[in-house]
Amino acid sequence: MSSTLNDVVAVILAGGYGTRIKHLLDGVPKPMASVAGKPFVEWVIRYLRTQGITKAILSTGYLSEVVEQHFQNHPVDGVETICCPEKTPLGTAGGFLNAVHQTKESPFAWLVINGDSLVFTNLVSLKTHLLNSTVSGVIVGLSVNDTSRYGSLVCNQLQNLENFAEKSPGDGTISAGVYLFRNSLIKEFSLSLPLSFENEVFPSLLARGICLRVHTVQAPFLDIGTPDSFVQAEEFILQNYAKLID
């Protein structure tokens, strides 16, 4: 197995409405919110480029044409970027499957990442877990002081995911919304739509004994989904700008 991500295709989930911050978005979809002079999702792609990703598929929904037009006019050098729009809302996992089926790619693994959040961690290290043939997928866990906004991941001593805990105050490990799946795992997903990773796919996989490893990190992280976090976005990008340069 190579120590780079050149045999991994990224799918960026960029189909959300951004209801909680719509009044701040100036008529564009949430991932296209202007941050430090570029759409936030472009920073995500630029970060993926530093990790060796050369192909990114944008799973788009609301105002998908705005996303597609931007990357046609302003491509990110070194990353082939394709838009796969949803005709109806498909859910997080449904949007991912739609992108997989539209592009007909068959990489070693798929990296799934959100277009409205960013965690600055070494993504290449996720592949080391797949050296273990019993591990079918990897979830990036983020060690935080307060899990009340997100809920937390419950793991065993091997760091395999056991279940999801309800939102509650206190420290713990939350999902960073970054997943690495073996290509062979896709056939285990339900075909019913809409389909959610958190509510349907992961519980179903765990119930069938499929191993999902949690890779826990302490790393800079921002989700721009609330007004409070959105106003932090520009400072977050500027503070971590060195990590966005190849």
C-alpha cells in the first residue's frame, strides 16, 4: 500500500442549505461562503492538495450551479475537481453514493469530507489503519473539551467504533466528519434514500460486525455551520495558512 493518497478519491459533501447562517451567506450555498478571499470549500480542496489528493468530487445540492461555475472559472491547480449535483436531497451518505455512481471511479479508498468544515491533520496516516484487513473504514475523531454540540464517539480498547453517544457536556471524542472507506465497503451501504452516515449507515455497519476504526487527533478544527463559528472562519484560515501551502 502506498504511503500517499494518490490512490484515494475525495468526495466533498457540499449540498447543504446552511439554514442557521443563511442570513450571512449573501445568496450562496454554505460551502461557497467567502472566507479570506476564497469560498470556504476551496480552502478545503487546497488542503486536500497538500495531502496528496489529486481528484475531488463535489457532491452538490442547493445552488449547485454556483459551485460548478466557480471551479470551472477558478480551478485549483493539481486537483481535478468534478461536480455531481443531487436532483433531490439525498442525505450525507446518499450524496456520497450519488457521486460514486456518477463518476464510476474505483479507487483503493474513498475519502469523505465536509465542504463546510476543516480539520488540519495528517490524512495520509488514516491509510495505515487499512493495512489491517479487518478494518473496513476509518473515522477521524477529534479530542475536545466539550461534546455538547456534536455528541461523541464510543470506542473499545482497539479504538474500534462501538456506538454514538448523545450530546452531553464534558470532554470526549467527536467525529470530525472525515471518513476513509475501502472501495469494497460501498456495496454494504443501503440503497434506500435519503441516507445518512450518522443515523443509518454507521449503525447498520456496526450491527453487522463491520469494523470501523476511530483515528483520534488533537488538531485545529472549524465547522462554519453556526453564526458564532462562521465569524471565526477568516481568523481560522489565516492562522493555519501555512498548512494550506504545498
